[in-house]
Amino acid sequence: MSWRMIAVIALTYTTGCGALSPSDAGKELQRKLNGQLEGDGARHAVLLVSSPKLEMNEVCVAGERAPNEPMTAQTPFLSASIGKLFVATATLALARRGELSLSDPITRWVERDALSGLPIDGGDSSLDGVTIAHLLGHRSGLPDYFVGETRDGAPNILDRIVEHPDETWSRQDLLDYATAHFAPAGSPGGQFLYSDLNYDLVGMALEGVTGRPYTQVVRDEVLEPLGLGSTWYHDVEPAPPGLEPLAHAWVEQTQVVGLASLSADQAGGGLATTTRDLEVFIRAVASGQLVARAEFERFTIDAIIPGIDYGLGLWRIRPGGVFWLLDGMPEMIGVSGALGSYVYYIEAHDAVVAGTFDQSTWAERHIEFLLSEVIPIVTRISPAE
């Protein structure tokens, strides 16, 4: 679907249709979600839409989490890059208490030898210019080893995960791979380039500051204070008791849940979660429960694509910036992941949308789905008097 088609569909909803009761909206959302599994669509999907203001609290599901096992509203799934916002929240919480500063160079908290050789303009001498803020905002000058192009034709990390499923990755393995196969992306503080390497280095900084694994820092600063009992780092922590098994997830046509090679997904992702936990989390971000919202909102405008801005781990979607005919749609703040996972808060309606399609072919399509199918329905909900 093109962005122009999104506009046509959105305008159909906003100008040609009337109000919906919360019950009818839930039925319409379920119908729209079911439609995404048709043809060459997704294998399964889950969609939460929750708004006390609109008297809406719906979780729609479609498809099977694994063969002959239906997806449910409680099924946990890989959150992919949604994990970056959790890491950013933990980092900003430490900064708020003065345990670190966003202006600190990464070399203050991570031994220089561990970073030596990383591809950046100016070489090792430039590493002192890479700050925590640069890393959180993807302006470090370091390349993206997860989905970026190598300088020598070697596969990127995501392709390695698929091609070598039995391969395990330590953090040092990841850094060594970046050094061996990637060219610099720029200089510290320069152009925006989304990069998992940035967040893996933030994870190392958290460990340097606290003396604890970054996974424990995120647990101490975010998961436990918010009571997120269905969210965990799937590669290093056991699943909380009582949960369903993780939903399957696909990179192109390869099912990756349970692969040893998924150990490459570290501080740039790494979390498994549920829609209900994501709702609690994004409401905490939006309300400043753990960290003042303004701390996240240091946006690079049109960073992802036109109309999608990037702050410190936080995305802002401005529909009118995506396509001018969408200008009447409300803005959203949140974050997306490469498996078609997402969580967004719509302040105009006090609404949360969260879910996943669990496959890499939906890395962009999930945003099209939200803008063309979900948000137009949300804007039409009218609770009973």
C-alpha cells in the first residue's frame, strides 16, 4: 500500500462515515485485523486499542501463534526495537538522579579498549566525542550492523541470524563484526542514522555506571516500578510463570523464535512482552511517571521518513507530515519494531494502540495499517452518554 492510498482510505473514514459505539468499533477493528491475514498477509496479529476517555478497551487477535495454537490476547511476543525505548527510559532515569549525564562521552563508562576499531570517521580518537545523547538519538556516526549494508559484501547481523541459526553472539562478537565488516557512517553529532549498535553501547554504559547487567538495570528502573510482569529479556531471563509460549516470529520466511542466533538481539531490542504491558509502559512514558516526557522529546524531524520524528528512543508520528491529506489525524508518540511491533499513545483521545504482526515484512506495513485502518476508527468512537 502506498502512502497516497493511506490518505484515500483515511479520508473515506473521516469524511464519509459517522460515529461508532465502542462495541461497533471493536467489531470493525477485528474485521480489519482479520483482513491483514488474507492473501500474502500476516500469519497472525494482535491489536490493543484502549481509551478510558472513549470507553474503549479492546484486544483483537487473529491467526495462530504457532501451528494449531491460536493467538490470544495474552500471548507474549518479541517486541524488537520497542526495547530501545525501555533502555532509553532506564538511561534517562539514571540521568535524572545524576548517576550519569547525557553529555558524558561513552568512553567515560566503557573501557576504550572495548571500543577500539569501531567504524567512525576519525577513528578511535573520535570516540571521545560520542555522547550518551548521541547514542540514544542515533547521531553517533556509527553504522547499523543489524540491517545496514556492509562494506565488503558480508551479511548484516539480521541476515546472519537467518543464515547461521545455531550461531551464538556475545556483545564482543557484535562489536568485532562491526569492526570487521562495516564502514563509518559519519562523525559524532552528525547526521541521523538509526543503529542497533548505538543502543548496544548504551547498554554497556549502563553497566559501567551501575556495575549491573543492562537487563537488570532496565528491570530495576522500568519493569519492576511499573509492575510489568509479562515483560522479560527472552535470551537471558526465564519467562515469567504462567505465561503462554512466545508467539512465533519470522524474518522473511524463517521462523526465528528459539534460534541460538537470536542472541544477537541485545540492548537494541531483546524484550518479549504483551499488549497490556505495553499499554502500561507507554502511558507511563506519556505521563512522565518515571522520566519527564520532555526528556524523550528531543526530536530529529523527519528522521525515519517524512512525518516520523525520532527523539531519545521515542518516535512521533505526524500524519500530516507523512502525507498532507492526513493533516486532520491526531499525532502519536511511541515506538515501532522491525517485526511489525508497535505501541503508540494518542493524546487527543487518551488512547493507546499496541500490537504486532511478528514478521519483518511488516516493518513498514504496520504503520500503514495504523494510519489507514486503525486510527480512522479510533477518531470515530463516540461513547454512550
